[in-house]
Amino acid sequence: MTLFQTVVSPTLGVLEIAGAVSGIPYVQGAGMALQVINTTCNQVAIHKRKSAQLAQRCNVLLNLISEHAVSPACDEVRSSLEEAEFVLYSVRDRLQKWSQYSKVRSFLKSSKIEQDLDKCQNDVNTVMERLHVRNPLSVMLLQKQSMDMMRMNQSRLEERLEQLMISPQQVRDAAQRHSTGGQDALDLMRIGQQASSIRLMQLQIPSPRDASMSLEPVFEGPMVESPVASRSSSLELMVQTQIQSALTDLRRLTKIPPTLKVLNNQVKKINSSSPLRSGQYSDIWLGEWLGETVALKTLRILTDPHKAGKMTKRYEHEMNVWSMFKHDNILSIYGVITNLETIHIVSTWQENGNVLEYRIKNPDINPLTLATRGIEYLHGSNIVHGNLKCNNMLVSSEGVACINDFGHTQVLDEVLGRDVFTSYTATSNARWNAPELLRGDDVKPTKASDVFAFGMSILELITKQAPYSHRKRDLSVIQDVNDGRLPLRPTESEDVARWMHDELWGVLNGCWRFAAPERLSIEDVRICLETLAKYLGEHPNWKTEEADEIAAIQLS
């Protein structure tokens, strides 16, 4: 066996490397440097994929150094060998330094470490090119080494992937224990989600195809196609399919939502040519998660990469907060997708649309019972919605109204800045916004402004028209509010008159008081509306009945 074949493996120990290269110029020092590189590349806290690729490249470089070191060499080759040895020392020193960084310091130095890794990679490639390996035999030997390494990696890959698989029995056991309050199903969902987003490079095992192709820029001559490349790909696909099937069964049996809230690589977008709906700053798409239809909301207004990155981090945090809210009248937020061009917020799909669309299709429903308890729940949790209107109250297949978009206003306001965000929303929300939000002052939405907007939403739902429907232009509405003029009491149709009781008009005016502290609380509004809803539901001819009562009293 030649020395070239002996120093092939990147997993050689200290004694093996030292014995293999002892006494040979250039190789001994380079071999010891490589041992440190192989050890420390696994200890770098971030950019592990690039670190592993750099170490693999350094192993190939040592093979080239050893091949030339045992043969007669001209001055040009000796100069290249010295430069190659120096490059390995440089890589060793950098990896040693980075391996000593804490996770926090590594995160702070992330950009610098990534730049230095790229530089090290370029330096290694440069000296490899200068060694001018043109001998077809050398190329074939290196390819044999690469194939041996790939076979070893294939075995490790198969072992790692098999560990990720979830058996049907595990799913059934977890579901059974979940019904009695156990945590197994939640743990299994989390493990499955983690596994379903893993790819070959994330397993920190070099992809065979990548390994074989990595030689092409440096060596000329015929390359041998890896026989295990397609096998790895099909094995990964099989494991991914099995995990998705297991999680789908787990979801069907337990109805638990995603445990991990970052859903990258886990949600499929359906009919991605155009959105189903578009709003003032977002689009709604249809998606699928574990066989369930979900809604994907994308934010169109994020074009600044810096702000998009800031928004991504903020939403990743907010998802963990919002997922804690459990209420029948609160839309379930599953998570967020952050590795696409724009942020995608994933939530349950509400097939009946918003409450206004639902009322138009179902004119006999009681419009006073929709979603009030959801807003009361948010306010009880110290959450201000900030953008209440019928568009943000969705209806499930069971006819239950759910509050949507809570918390988004504050996130967009903070990330985009008040001026930018107001330019998107101030005019379009004018018919629902409280007076204090329309004055141009630096005032954030409050619970009191939510009550004002909710009162306008009830008016919108009863009349099936936006508030101030007699005004065509939003600017006219803003002028009305500034002048202290409230919406006119509607009297248009029998359907509107059916619900527009004097008591209800009094409640709405209590929501619209111009001084925020004087407005009703959402709890008071909910109590009044539920009482009215019951009365008006039981007395569809209340107008006639009350008129007869008044006449009877007058006669008596």
C-alpha cells in the first residue's frame, strides 16, 4: 500500500497520522495540522456544514501533498508544497480559535466566521490547483478514495435515517396516552417535525453526489459517478414519506397542532399561481399540512431585506406566544414559514370566509353572537387587536366565528415604523378607527380603540355595508369623525330593522364615545349583545309586539 493510500481517511487518529507521515518533508507538519482540523471543525458552534466541507477539502489536500512529497520535485513544486503546508497551518489556527468561542460569541461573530471559512476554502482550492495534478492514475486513486469515503458515509446515513422513522405502534400508543393526558403525542409530533425538515447536509454527513462533484473544479479527467448517490436520495425520500404518514395519522387521532412553530419544509402550497384573496398589505394562499387544508398569509409590504429579517425573528417569537391562546373564538395559528421569499403565517383554514360573507350567504343567522367572547378573551390576556373589522373575523365549517390577525398590527408597527405602517393602514381603516387613531398623533391602538372598531364591525355586519356607508370617500369619513359626527342610524331594509333595536343602537353609541375612557368595556358589550341576541332571536316580531304593548299601556 502506498503512502498516498494510507493517509486517505479523514478519520485517522493522531498516532496513525504521525506514523504515516513521520520523516517526510512537508507531510509530517501538514498531517499533524490536519488532525487538529478534523477535531476542531466539529467543535465550531455555527456554520457546521461549511466547517465540515473545509475539513474534507483539507484531507484531499494532504493526499496531494503526500503524493508529491515522496517523488522528485522541481523548485516550483517545492514552493507549492510549502504554500500548501502554510495554508493547512492557517486553517488549523482559525478553526482552533473559532472552536473556543461560546455559542453567544459565535452568533455575534457569525458573519466574520463565515467570511473566513470561505477564504480558507478558496486558499485550499488555490494551492490544490497549483500542485497541477494531471496524472490520470492519481485522479483514479483519488476517486477510489472518494468512493470508499462515500460508502462509509452511506452506512452512517442509512443508520441515522432509520433512527428517524416513526412506527405505527408508536403513533397508536402516543394517541392512546394523549387521551388520558399524557405528553407522548406532543413529544412525538415535535420529534417528527424535526426529522421531517432534515436533509442530507443537515445530518452533517456529506452527500455522496456532492463529494464526487467536489473534485471536478480541481482535477481534469474522467469522473466516476457515485453508485450510492441515487440510493441516498431514494432512502431519504422513503424516510420523509414515512414520517409524514406517521404524523398525519397522529394528527388525525389526536387533533394536536404543530409542536414546533417554525414550519419550514413542512407545508405544501396549493395552486401557487395566484392568491385566493388579497388585502391591503397581505395575500392569502391555500396550503396543506399533514393532509389538512391550511391558510398561508404572506406579507406583501416587506421588501427591505433587513426589515424582513427582523420581522422573521419577531414572528418566530410571537408564534410561541400566540400558540398559547386557546379559545373557540380565536383562530388557531399553527406557525410561520421563514425560508421562502416572504414570511408565510400558517393558520387553520376557515372555509366559510369572513363573518360578513357568511351573513350574506346565511341571512337568518343571529349577527349579535359572533366573536364577542374572542375579543373579551384577548383583552383579558392583555392583547390589543388593533385592526378589528369583519374581514378579520372568520367563520369555521361549524359556523363558529374566530378572531384573526390579532397581534399583527403591533408587530408591523414596530418593524416597519409608525409612519410607514400608518401610510398603509390609516386611510383604509378610517371607517373603523377610533378618533384618537385618526388625529395623526403618535397613539397606539388600545382596548378602547378595539371597542370602537368592534362597534363599527357590528354595524357593518347588520347593514352588510361598511360604516358611514352614505360616504363614498374615506377622507369624508375622517372629516366626519374629526367633526364629531357618528354614523347615521340605518333604516334601509326589513333585514336591518329586524336587528336594529333601540337598545342595540344605545350599545353601539356606547362603543363610539369620542373620549376613550368613557367607552364601554368589551365585557359590558358582550353582556348587552348576548342579552339582546337572545331577546331578538326569540321575538322576531319584536317591533309589532312592543308597539302592541305600548298601545295596551296607553289604553289602560
